[in-house]
Amino acid sequence: MAELHVELVAADRKVWSGEASLVVARTSSGDIGVMPGHQPLLGVLESGPVTIRTTGESGNGTVVAAVHGGFISFADNQLSLLAEVAELTDEIDVERAERALQDAKSKADEDAERRADVRLRAVTAAR
């Protein structure tokens, strides 16, 4: 099976690294799926879930992360997701995200509402 190497990096840490058969992310041009052999690309990441279909030592599975802004780059079967903020779904406290969403709605804080919504959508996508 063809693979691509994926690095998901946030401003403060390496979030996930490994082999994958498919990565789906939201860019400023819309959702994109990247598979081995994809044309080189450089894009702006929008806030949203990133889904990684893992292979190799990671086993066949799925990794989902909530990503908030950044860049995506692909060349020579190397995919880099350079995010401002990224959280794997197992790092997300669902109850806290739900409270943050309600709080943001009550304060009409669109940025906080978007961040909380992305966290909850990532958790939902991982199930």
C-alpha cells in the first residue's frame, strides 16, 4: 500500500507524526484530501477537523485533530500540517468544550464559539 509521511505540528509542539494513506483537511479553498502521489500543494488551513487514515507502525486506524489555522504543504509524499493550535481528540475535554461553546454564544464571541465548535466536531468525527 502506498503511504505518505505526515507531520502535524502546532506552534508549541509536535502533535502527531506517522504514515498515512489519506489526510483530509479544510483549507481556505475548501476541503482537500491528500493521498500518496498527490500533486505538490501549499495552502492555508482553516479551523476544522483534520482526519488522518493511518498505516504502517501506527496500524490501520484513524487519527482526528481539531486544528485552528496554519498551513498545509505536500511534496514528495511528505505532508506537513503546520497549525497555530492543534489538539488530538483524546486531548479534548468534551464537557469543557460544550461549556466553552455555550459561554461563547452567550457572550457573542464568534472566535471562541468557532474554536469550541471545531473541538466538538473533531470529537464527533473520531467516533
